[in-house]
Amino acid sequence: MKRRNFLSAAALFAAAAPKISFASTPAYPSENPTMIVGFSAGGAGDIASRIVANYVKAERGVVLTPDFRPGAGGTIATDQVRRAPADGSVVSLFSVSPLLVAPHLGKVPYNSSRDFTYIASYVGISVPCFVRSDSSFKTWDELLDHARKEPAKLRWATAAPRGLAHIATDAAFRAEKVTATFVPFRGGADAVTALLGGHIDMVVSSDFGPHLAAGSVRLLAETSPNPNADPPGIVSFAERGYPIAIPASYGLFGPAGMPKDVVAWWEDAIGKMTSSSMYLDFLKVINGYALFQKSDEFRQMARQADVDLGRQINEMGFRP
């Protein structure tokens, strides 16, 4: 989705915020908080942060202000969260790469298991493997069969080299004893352009929505454990038992040691948000699927993902 479309969608969510009475809602146990976002305004992270900000303002009268601090793949913003007060005045948008991938690829000033409070996750993002609609590969298994018969001939790409999609798909290929050639691009748009131009065979990225709607691509597999994969019959990495099938999700996290009542306040607000009409509109805009994990489940998922990703990164030889 282009930048202007994301900005238009953000404005739409603000305009569509429901007018809900605050009479029986609990008072937030801190000042109006800031939400640090480690990405530029106008992208998917912008939309994912503003749905929360708009909802808690309408539902509870709390002004949550997004603070965009892009740079270094989100690691600069993540360190700022580590150093923030743990009183609920600062929360942050969670995404997998800066928290669970970057620490295995280089030195970062934080420990993902020790330095943060995982508050709640609230949306999963589909990251499918897809080919051109006129590709000879009609299914995931046909693509795998070709790659086994013609080692290294299959050319594929992701939106971010050494990102979650790259690691998960490489792990799947290893599990299937497939050798393929990874082609690096600077972003998902560049990779999809190369696919549509016939320069590569497959892309693994969340940048598929408009192309699927236009009928120019065919989805073969879903890298995340999406229980509602569409169209029906698409292969799930989780169902196949591949080593990496981690939700590409957005959520909230904060500094270590946040009070339990603050975490519970956010869990309650986020849980109710995921049942709202605003949330359903948000899922359509972001090409996401419903996902809600409270703090304990979210933390356990993150810790296990950290272990699994670290093991796979070692096998790929990416660790410095």
C-alpha cells in the first residue's frame, strides 16, 4: 500500500472513532502516555499505532500520543523504551525484528528477555509466499519439487534481508531439503516489481494485498501461524511443522517492571478493542488477521521465538 493510502487510512480511523461513554471505565493509573514507534509515519506501523490511540481516546478518554523515532531498524527506539520510566507514561509498538531478530545479528544495548514488559499483542500480519498468477507453480509442493530437481535455480526474495520472513522461509527450505537462491532487495515494493517483471520466481512479503486484488499474484504458503489463511488450501508453515512459524505481529510493550495494574489496564483496553467495528476496519486496511495475547502469553511467545530465531540464525551463518 502506498504511503498516501496509509495516511488516508489513519485519518479514516480518527474520523470513525466511536463516541463511547466513559462513565464506568477505570481511570488510567498514570499521566496521558506516549507511544514510541520505531518506524516512520505513513506506513503500517503508523496504522497499527493509531488504531490503539484512537480507541483508548474514544473508550477511556486517554490521549495516547504516537512518537515516531525511525532509525536502525527500530533498535534506536527500542533502546529508548528500555531507558524510559516504568510507570506507564511510555509504551511502545512491538514488532518482531528489533526485539527478536536484531539482537542475534549484531550488538544492541538491550536484552529482549530482561529489559522489557510485554503488555499485549493485538494483530497478526499475513506474510505469504507468492508467485505471479501466470507462474507454472500452482501449489507450494510444485514449487518445492522444482527446487529439488533444479538446485539453486529458484530465485526468491523478501521485503527485508535477514528479517523474519527471510529466516522463516530459509528454515522451511532447509526442512524440505531444498536449495534456492535468495536475491536481496531494499524493500517489499522492489521485490514485487522484480517478481512481476519475471526477474525472480517468488516473493515472501506482506506487500501482496493490491496485487492479489488485481489478480497478478497467487499465494502458495503462509509463513505465520494464520488460522484464517485465505484462500482456503494455502499451505501453513505451522501446519507443516517447519522450524519457524512466528506471528509477524504488532502489540504493545514497555520498560521492564511496569506495575501489574497498568499492564492489566492495557490488557483490558486492547482486548475490548479487538471486538470493535473499528478493529475490523483496521484488519482490512492492514491485511491482517485477528490476534490477541495477554501479557503472559505474549511474553512466552516472545521468549520461545527468541530461542527459535537464534537457533536458525546460527544455522544460516548470519551471526557475526
